[in-house]
Amino acid sequence: MSAGALFLAVFLACTVEAVEATTIVLAAGTARDWRSAGYGAAAALLVLTVAVVALGPALTSIPIGPLRLVIGAALLLLGVQWLRKAVLRAGGVRPLHDETGIYQAKLAAARGAAAHRVATVPDWYGFTLSFQGVLLEGTEVALIVLTFGSNQHAIPLAGAAAGAAILVVAAAALAVRAPLARVPENALKFVVGVMLTGFGAFWSEEGAGAHWPGGDTALLVLLPGIAVLSLLLAYALRRRSHGLVRVAGGAPSTVETG
Amino acid sequence: MMAGRLRAAAAFLGAQVVGDDWTVALGLVAALAVTAGVSRTTLPAWWVLLAAILVLLPLSVWRAGRRGAGDSG
């Protein structure tokens, strides 16, 4: 895997999660207190950075065979999960992620809570809301940085890609002071899901002792193949949903949970 | 207290990796085990995991599509 592909995969994955985390930080800052929301986001980023820095060297010291099996399997499971969600959204079974709706819901909840100061944090509720949001959304990114980075012995590069995505998303959000509803989140999740699934399958099989025909060039067939399969599944789901709508005379109801 | 937090953290990380359909995760791990077994023979083993993805992903998506509103994944 080239350095460029590694950077791109981590950057795209991190962009998706950073958009979701930024929505929560914006809600905490707008409804409560910007300083507390900023402290919360910074504290969560510090925890995630410490986790990556602490676990990174330990992972890279493991022999490449077992490492590829475990890391590849983790990437594969994560990737299939992302892909499944993206296919269900593209197929109309689940609604697309609504950053504006999530922002309004968080804003309403945050406005109702009482304020109290803890040490140098002016508003503990705003701090906690921001901290939890960034930590939860960032955990998947930390997993991707560690798995991609350790497998290629390039954790600093993977970390730099994650940092670049966070900076770009944070700068855009600060500029507009609103949730980034126009980011094509599902398309990004689709691309990242294909990449995670493809690289995860490739590495985990090599770690398990199998050999791909053509070596690394097998990825040139594997990645487009997974993308085509996913697009066909989304297309089939969409056709089925439209059929249901025609039969029932209305849209199937869906519940968005994450 | 500490053990409880560690358990909660492990459960959270597990949920992140396994996701909404645990049967897919189980099927893929089983396919990897079969790959490891077949790779010790003279037969090619690279197709096992691919076949598992080709079966498990459509099945999981189709099941979720049939459930519609009931799916949380």
C-alpha cells in the first residue's frame, strides 16, 4: 500500500468522524459555553493521542504475520460494518445522517441543563458533552490510525492524516459556525468502507497464510469488486424500497440511530 | 470500580468492531479460520474469505432491508 493511499484512507475516515464530532462541539459551544466546549474537545483529543502514541510502538514490535492477521481482521470487521451502514443509507432503508437535525436536538437538550463550575472549567455540562462526543467519534479514527499505521509501519503518517482531517473540518466549522450538513458523509463512508474491507481482507488472509494471485496487484481487482458489489446491493435495496412504496402508497418509515 | 470501567471500555470497543450484525462478524472470523486451515494444504485458500464476504454482506443487508424500521444498524 502506498503512502498516498494510506494517507487518503485515514484522511477520509477521519473526515467523516470529525464532522459528527464537530456537530456536538458546536452544539455544546452555542448552547452552553465556548471555552468549556473547547476544553472538552481538547481533552478528548489528548486522550486519543495518548492512546495512539502508547499503543503504536507496542503494535509495530509484533511480527508481521500475526499482526496482519489480527489487524486485518479488525479492519475487515470495521469496514464491513461501515459498508453495511452506507449501503442501507444509499438503498433508502436508513435515512441519511442529518447533521442539522442532530445539532438542533443536542442544542435543545443542552439548553435545559443547569450550569456549574468545576476547577477552571466554567460549565461542566458543556465540557462533558463536548468531551464525550469527540471521544466517542474519535475512537474509530484511533482504531483506523493504529491498524493502518501499524500494518504499514507508518503510524506517524496515519496520525498526520487524521490531524489534517481534524484541522480541515474544525476550520470549516469555525468559519461557518454551523453543522457541516453539506459534506457528503454517506459517500465518504461508502469509499472508506470499501477501502477498509478491501485492505482488511487482503491483509488478514495473508496473515492467515493464504497467498493472493498476483500479490499486491490483487488489490486492483479486490477494491473495485467490493465497490461494485456494494453499489449493486444499494441499487437492489432502492428498487425494493420503491416497490414497497408503490404497493403501500407511502414511504417506509425509518429510525436513525447513528 | 476500575474493573467495571475496563469492562465497559472493552464492551464499547467490541461494539465498534462487531457492529450491528454480529452474525457477519462471526461468519468472517470463521472464514478466516477456514482460510488458515486450507492454507496449510496444497489447495488455494485466497477465495474463502472473498466467498464469505460475497454471501454474508448481501444476506445481512437484505435482512436489514426486510426489517426496515426495526433495523438499528
